[in-house]
Amino acid sequence: MKIISALILSISLSTFSRAQTAEEIMSSVRQVAVLQGAQDLNGVIRKGAKKTPITLFLRGKDIQFALNGGVERFHLRLNEDNQQLRELIGGKSRPFPDEKIIAPIGNSDVSYEDLALKFLYWNNPRIVGSEKLEGQDCWRLHVANPEKAGRYREVSVWVTKKHRALMRVVGYGPRPKAAAIKQFEITKVMNVNGVYTVRTMKVMSFDKDNRANGITYLEFEKPKRKGR
């Protein structure tokens, strides 16, 4: 099993050149974990003037997250058939409470399940069409939530055909209305050792009338080279 990042969505053309099925395309979006090795990824969750510091790093088969300098820690455990959010309290790991999964982080529009992008790991994605976003030809994939936990019952994912890069995700509520609840959009990328990863992600929440009622940004710093 490839170690996969919940947030660092990397582009590797040689690896993705033959990706055609929905699962292969979705797998390419998840590629290459949190800048492996000694490099951690640091950034902030920013809403208005308020910023919540975050750090992401890979430990074994877990993608770990630290908030506010490590005051709060949790991780996404990657198994063969499922993925589980767990919180770290007093050095011990325990399952994430269902009600906390959807809770906002620091009064932002980003919840714990959002930061982990857990929905990118749901099984059985399918290609439902092709669209252009920002001039890029994209596949639109759709996948349903196989669990009861979390706020989204379904998500749509837009991936560029040229680079297999994530462009947008929209999370929807329950049917029959299946209204859009939140949108995630990559607005900036950065090149780290020849690999393109997310630098800025815009997260937009919608009200019941499908109007934007909150905007938050995930912003990451480019890691410094070792020895500098």
C-alpha cells in the first residue's frame, strides 16, 4: 500500500501517465505523503485576521496533524480497507468522537475531517463527466460516503487530465436535496524538490440557500532545505 497524504496532493507525471480508471485517478490525487523524511509541513488555517498554526508529518502509516504548536494532535490512520481519524491525548491514541469530526478548528470553516481530506479515501469513486476549470480539462469524479460519521454524504472531485492534479472538491448533504455544504479549491501550488504540492487552499462554506457564508484559507510554507 502506498503511503498517502490527507492534504499534500502531489503531481508526478511519470507515475500518473497511465492512470485511466476512477480509482487510479483518485489514487494519483492522494500521492506522496507529507514531504517524507525529516521535512514536516508547516502552515496556518487563516480566517480573517485569526490564524491557527498547523504542522503535518508522516509517521509510519499515519498522517499526523499538530495544532497550535502541538497543543492538540490527531492523525489519519491508513489501513487497507478503511481510514480512521484518531486523537492523541496523553500520548495515547483513541478513536475520534463522531461529533468532533465535523467540529470547526479555531472557529474557521475547516473541520477536522476537512483538514484530513478523509473523503478522498472513500471507496468506489466513479467518473461522471468532464469539465473545464480555470482553462484546464478536468475529470469530474463522484464518491459516496460509506460511513455514518462526517458531515458529507457525497463529494465531487475535479482532477486535471494533463497532470492528475486536484483542482476542486465539493461536499454535499443528504439526498434528496444533496445541497452543496462546502467547497475546497487549490489556488496556489509550490515546487518542493521537483514535486508540486499545495501552497494555498481556499475553503468556502455555504448556507441553506447555497450562498457563501464563510471563507477560510489553508496556507503552507515552502520547507527549507536541510542544513539551511
